[in-house]
Amino acid sequence: MNRTLTCIACPLGCTLSVELEGKDIISVSGNTCPRGKEYAISECTHPVRTLTTTMRCENGELVSVKTSKPIPKERVFDALAVINKTVARLPIAVGDVLISDLFGSDVVATMEKRK
Amino acid sequence: MTDLVIIGGGPAGMSAAISAYENGIKDIVILERDDELGGILRQCIHNGFGLHKFKEELTGPEYAHRYAKKVRDLGINVKLNTMVLDITKDKRVIATNSQEGVFEIQARAIILAMGCRERAKGALNIAGSRPSGIYSAGTAQKLVNVKGYLPGKEIVILGSGDIGLIMARRMTLEGACVKAVCELMPYSSGLARNIEQCLNDFNIPLRLSHTVVELHGRERLEGVTIARVDENRRPIKESYEFIPCDTLLLSCGLIPENELTKGIGAELSSVTNGSVVDQNRETTVSGVFSCGNVLHVHDLVDYVSEEAEIAGKGASEYIKGINKKGASIGITVDGKIRYTVPQIITEKKDVTVYLRVNNVYKNVKINVYDKDRLVLSKKKLKVAPAEMEAVKLSASMLEGVESLKFVLEEEK
Ligand code: SF4
């Protein structure tokens, strides 16, 4: 079986062809760089996504956040539910861990917030 | 007298300031109308920025933060909450803020970095009343990401540019149901990766060659009628389809914000809606430079930063009185290539020319001619309006050249 994917690892968006035999990946083609192959393998075995969203701060404003690593795709909405229930303490610096170990990743601030 | 006044503290303005500083100009002021540096990046909380510049994927606020920190560390003067009212031909900048009232700065050189705004008008050529619930995609982005307010629950998006695609995902993550993204053209102007990760991931249908023909609802939007369009982009009656929704987002492209540029008398391009510039991004008014989305709309912020570095260096040379100009090579295009930046080359050095095409083409060559002589040919498997192309010309290629024509040739 063949699967065609669009690589999302960079803005170039290469079209990848993956040759599959059952669950085994026989070959990947169409990638311009090694990250494309990595992406194809992950996408055909266990898809992951980096989640970016916002979190409430104690003063009512929002701070933008992301998962420090991609998390399992099917966990995205579960992760959101946890993030939406959390209130961040101020001040916040870029890179501060606001929730640790959520589905194998930390949730970190992507902007600065003063008190 | 101030050496360099930079209008706008977004990615272009910050990068231009840093570049000018590193090229020896220390007397710089950045004028920014918002209360923080960063421009539009502050509301672009998704990732995908910075792969070229930093070799890692950053979110918009993180990308902005790196530049803002550098600006601060270098001690570059920034005036926030400051609106520029007018710029005169002799480079006086008239601005206002609440502390200083209306004030004037005489600049030796000016860099225009005001960015762009959303195109909205044409898209609203839609029948029906004007109920509430209609937003531009950028406004919705600000509401959701900065104000924390979800503008609606059931969404239709018109236009498949990147902001529209990004907002389809964002609204879905926040609990809204995005029913369709309609695109008038037979192709999306957004990046392929965004169609994949913003639409396909959530099974949001992309309706190519479709538009919104009617709005329903009196006070609040209750639904839209969409239709397929023919080759002439006219709606086909038989294809009318009603979609119930409370919100319509318009993502119909961006347009450079050049109100101030007109006052200076710089020549504008009718294709880019930005200034006509040379390889240093100097406009037709000497000492006035332009970079970033105010010059032409970019698809990647990394390119904005790069372009601003060129403008910052160009401005620094201008201020130091270095003038290497010794040519006037005009660049024309064939129409399939819509435009190039720069449009004119005034110095015979290595120059990278950026260009954008008007349609999706496969197996093409970008050919550069000096009259009938082929100067350079670059093969491309695929070119698309969404992606800017770069062609490198070397100083030796420009020897003896009077004008250049960029032509897109399709291989048989
Ligand atoms: S294969 Fe490499 S170059 Fe192509 S989209 Fe993926 S990461 Fe980018």
C-alpha cells in the first residue's frame, strides 16, 4: 500500500510517498531533507503535533504557550482541557514551564508577562 | 537631527534597526504605535517561524521576543504608543504620543516598516443584509489569542490564505466548529503544510473554486449560501448550498500599508502596492528605505527579517555617505511572474532577486534575459503564488547589462 503525505516539518511542504506493507514502512520518497523521512515514519506509526494555545494568567490576561515537544495527536484536546483549567502565576518569562509532564511534554510560555 | 528613524516596531523594523546598528549607526529611533515591540507576531501564537533564521521552529511571540531583546540589549531608542502622522519629502517625521504631544524628528534616513493590513472590501461584495458575526481573520485572531474571546461557535471561512487556515485550527481548538473553508481560486494561497495540519487534521473541508454569495440573518449571522464558481469566477446557480453558521471569517489577503509612503512621493508599484526599490531597498526618494510587508507581502517572517537587514545596511551606507551606485538596470516581468523585488538594480554587485508568480506551474524555468541573451536559467519542479522564489544574480552577470526581463517558461 502507498500513502501520500504532506510534510509539515517546514514551510516547503514536500509531498511524501510512503510505501507500506501492513504496518511496516518499506520506503519514503519525495522528501527534500532527512526531517521529511522522520516525519513520514512518525506520521505512519504514531502521529504527533506541537500544540500552541493560550493560558489564563492570574490577572485575567492571556499568555501564549506551547508544548515543548510534540505530543500524541489524539491527546491534543485532552491537553487543551488541562491547559484551560490552569491559571498561570505572574511574572512569566519566555520558556518558563507552566505545566510539567503533560503527555510527555512540558507546557512552556512563549511570551513575557509582567506583574 | 536623528541619523535613522524607523517607522514600525514589528519584525521588519526591529531587524532593520539591529542591522543598521551593527553597521555602525547608533543614533536610531524606532516609532511603534502599539504598547510593545513585535507587531503582528504578537498575535501569531502558532509555531512555524524562524526555521531559516534560527534553525528551530518558534512561535510568533518567541520570534518577536528574540529581536525585541536584542533591540533592548543594544540600547536602541524605542518610542512606543507613538503614531506617525506624516513624513515629508525632506525627511521630517511628524508623530504623536501622549507624553510628548505632537513632535517632529528630522531624519538623515528613514526606513518604512509599517507592515500590512487585511484586504476586506472586495470580499464583502455579497448579497444580503449586514448582520453581526462577520470578522476579518486577523481581527478574529486578535480576539481569540490576545483578548481571550471566541467570536462564534459555528464558523465558515472565506479565503484560504495562511491566516484563514491558521484560524480554522485555532477556532477548532477553542471549541468552535469550522464547517468549511471556501476558496474562490482553484488552488489555495496558503502553505501546503497549513492545509494539512490546520484543515486535514480536523477534517475541515476545503472548498476550492467556491465563494460565499449570500449572508442570512438579521441581527446575528444565521448562515451563508456558498456556490461553486466557473472559470470566470462567476457563481453557478445550480450549486447553491446553505450552510448554517453564526460567524464568517474573511481571509482575503493582505495589502501593504502605504498611506505614509504616498506623502513622501515615493513611487509605488501597482502590483505589489509597495514602493519601487533598488537592491538596498531604497525607494525612489533618496534616503528613504522600505522593507517587510509594507514593501510586499511575504509568506515567511524569516524573509522579512532578511530583507530588513538589507534595508538597515543600505540605510547605514547612505548615512555614512557611501555611494556605490553606478548602474540603472530596470527589471521587467512577463506577467506569469507578477513582480520582482528589487525592481531596479543600481549597483553591480551580487544581488538576490525575489519574485512571485501568478498561478501554480509545474516543471518550469525562471529565465532571466538581457534583451535576447539568456543571463540565467533556474529550473523549478513547482512554483506557486503562495511561495516567494529567489534568484541569485552575481556581479559578473550584470556586466554590460542595461535591463533585465524575468520570464517563466513552461517545459513541454
Ligand atoms: S521534507 Fe524536509 S524540506 Fe521537505 S517539507 Fe519536510 S522538512 Fe521541509
